[in-house]
Amino acid sequence: MIEVGGNRLNANAEYVNSLNVFPVPDGDTGTNMNLSFTSGMEHVKNTQEETITALAQALAKGLLMGARGNSGVILSQLFRGFSRGLEACQESINAQELANAFQAGVDTAYKAVMKPVEGTILTVARESAQAGLDAAAAGEDVIAVMSAVQSKAQEALDQTQEQLPVLKEVGVVDSGGQGLLFIYTGFLESLTGQAVPVNTLDPESADITELAHHDNFFNASHSVETEDIKYGFCTEIMVSLGKGKTVTDEFDYDEFRNYLDSLGDSLLVVADDEVVKVHVHTETPGEVMNYGQKFGDLIKIKVDNMRLQHDDILAGKGAEVQPKEAAKKSPYGIISVAAGDGVHELFKSLGVTQIINGGQTMNPSTQDILDAIDQANAENIIILPNNSNIFMAAKQAAEVADQPAVVVPSRSINQGLTAMLGFNDQASLEDNQDNMTAELDNVKSGAITNAIRDTSIDGIQIKDGDYMGIIEKDIKVANADLDQATIATIEAMLDDDAELVTLIYGDQVQENDAQKIGQAIEDKYDDIEIEIVPGNQPVYHYLISVE
């Protein structure tokens, strides 16, 4: 099922990419889902065990580590829950167990999304899972359950345009749901041995909807001033859940975290199905270890006496004993996702330490972000995704990282650059996250790019090849002339409080052309200052910020 489902998605990834409600070249849902599921397939192929439980867990782990973009992360959560639903299965699955697994996937995915949006992959997954439960309750067999899931997924997908106004306006369906349907179709084909037809739309129209809006991100405070230390031992353990002779209790995340919270402060607890990682400042590290052993073997232990450190840990001057050959960690590592050599240099000039080359159409995976965290070699990590489609992969990386890490939810390059103005290497990780997030409201973000087909959105008539002005997430300008489109977009972004316009020109624009636009704005608006910066970014002719 996994192999055929993955092959079905892979064969149709470009089609899913083409299902894009905005006529800009940012359709990467199919790529993200395909790369994510391929990572899961590779883990399955590499596992030495052959039980259903082990294969499902390998799929979930591979998906988690390879998840790219919101669609990939949602997919990883669906199959994380799916694997949990099959924990009791070894050599076979009956109809009820299969139906329960699909429902468990839905439950897990919905918990992962702070504000679920109906008319997306989540809707398709939920309604198809319910159809599977209904079929199982009626006494149907495994093939009938899978057929009910696939059929309802198609029906639910067709209805997504009735649930999201933006889909109905263009007359399309959700691309994430379409990708999931291809996987489910492959599942059914593997069970029946026959090709299953699916309804598809004209690739000139469809959607890549944002699936989640995360307002709350994981916060962790790793450091305190030496003179203010209340709990003197920085204690870290990693527990292999359910393994070993000391296991006496069944792991419950909330109960586990609440107990450890009573033993100290600066608590960080991250858990998946196999391990739980703990970081806590406490006076009783032995008690932390003893408690952890109730749930499994300790596979990692680290204890530092913070009162013996001569420098402020927060500032990265702690006298933590390390092997001489090990490079000393920096107090902070700041990771930014961005495309374009000029944009990279801008971030570096503001203090960003690691750049992941990517962004629109090039979403990094959870593993890519974890690799950057390792390369940063820092006590504390701040991640700037600079694209809402990268939020969930960034959040997952922050949660499973070995050191405290937070995400500042920057939705654009402009926001990411502005967020850096709130960074203070003398502040705590939590305060930096709060201050940098607060800076996001101080900038308006705009971009200029080409339309790739004729369409109409919010009453704006757009022709193939037009230059579109996008302000935040909305298309506000369409014009066949690049200069006119850019000037009109800048003017639409100006208000009475505007003082500075930064124009970052891309790899398709010459500097003198950007200067002409800047001069036109300065000639018309005496109180506006224009800054022209080379970004060399792809996709967008101009990135515009107004402060």
C-alpha cells in the first residue's frame, strides 16, 4: 500500500503543483507532499522488521523527518496517528483496525493544527476516515473499507470549493486534499490490483491553501543570570520509552511534564512515540533521572553545575566543560530561510548565522532545518521561516532539536529582516522570541511577480504575463508594465505613518531600473525615503517593505 500510494503521488506531483489558486509560480504542494512521503517510503524500505507495527512506525518517522511545507507536515501528522492506530497489529489488519487507524490519523493531525481550516486536506482526511468507520461498522471487509475511504475522499475533495470562498471564486479544489486522494487511491489499487480512476481538474486552476495558522509556538528558557540561579543543575535526559527493566508507568505527556515542572524551571519536554527528551534546571537531578527511568531506559544524561560557571550562560560565556577538540558553542544561532545571494548578505549583516537556501517553491524539510541547527553549534536557536508554508516544518524542528529552539513566525523576507531589529544577544530566548515577533507588525510586505495564466481574483482581472503586486497575501495590482505595477503596489502600501520604503530587486531586474522606480516615488512623495538593495532573489522581481 505504501509503495503504490507513494508511486501514485509521485506520478501526479506536478499535477498537484499545478493546482494553484493564485496565478504565481509558487505551486509546490505536490513537491512537498511527494518528498515527504518519499522520505517515509525510504524509512520503510530500510527497516529490518516486517511487522505492520514496525512498518507503520517507520513510515511515520520518515515522514516526520522529511516533512516539507505545511502540506508535508500535515501529511506526517496524519500518518503519525495512523501508525499509532496500528500499534496492536503485527501480521495482519482487519477492517475495523484499518478504519480506526485512519481516524487516529485525523485526530493527531487536527491536534497539530491550532486553527483548522475546513475545505483543506484536513476535511478530506476527516470525512474519508468517517466513511471507513461506517463501512467497518456495517461489517464490510478491508477492501470495502479502503474503497469507502477513497470514494469519500474524492467526494470531500470535490466539495472543498464550497467550503472555502477563495476556491469557489476560482472554481477549484484543494491541492493538499488532491495529493492525499492520490495516496489513498494507490492504497486501494494495491489491495485490488486494479487501477482506480480519480476525477481531476484542468491544471489551469486549483489551490495551494494555507492549512494552518499557528499563533503559539514552543517557548523555552535555557539560561538565567548566575547570581539569580534558583535551581543550580542544568539537567538533560533522553528516555527510550517502554524499554528496559525499570519501566513501571505508562507515559502520559501532560502528567510527565507537570511533574518535572514541579522540580525546577526552564523546562523543555519533547516526545514522540519512541523517545522523550528533557531539559530542566533543578536542585535534584537525581530525582529527574529516577522519574525518567519509570518510563524507559536513560539513553542520554547530561548534568552541569551552573553555580560553578564563571560567566553568564545566557551570554554564551558559561564555563561548561567540553572536550578540548570540541568547538565552543555560541550563545545564539539564528537560522533564516531565504533565496538570493543579496538577500543572504542582508540577513548576515543583521546577525543571522545560518542561511537555508529556499523559500517560495523551495520549502526546506524538517531535516534540513535540523541540519542547520546542528551546524549553528549554539546554545539557543531562533528560526526565521520567512514563509508561512515553512512554519510547521520549522516548528517540528524546534520541538525535536537537542537544544532550546523557538520560531519567530515571519511570513516574508521583509518580516524576517525587520524581526532581526528586535534581537538582543543579552536577552533570554523567550524574550527574544517575543521582541522579534513584535517587530513583525512594524512592516508591510509586498512583492512583484508574473502571472502564469488568465484569471480573476477579488475583482482584479489578470492576464497571463501580467506583473502582479501582492501585499501581504492579497493580489492588489495587475499591470502589463513592470514599473507601473511596482509603483502602484508601493503607493497602495503607503499610509500616513510610512517613512521608509525598501526595494529589494531580484535576479531579473537591473539596478538602473530599480533606481528609476525609487526616483519616481521620491519625486512624488517628499516625506518618503527610498532604499534600493540588490537581492538577486528568484521568482519575485521586487520585494517591497514599508516602515
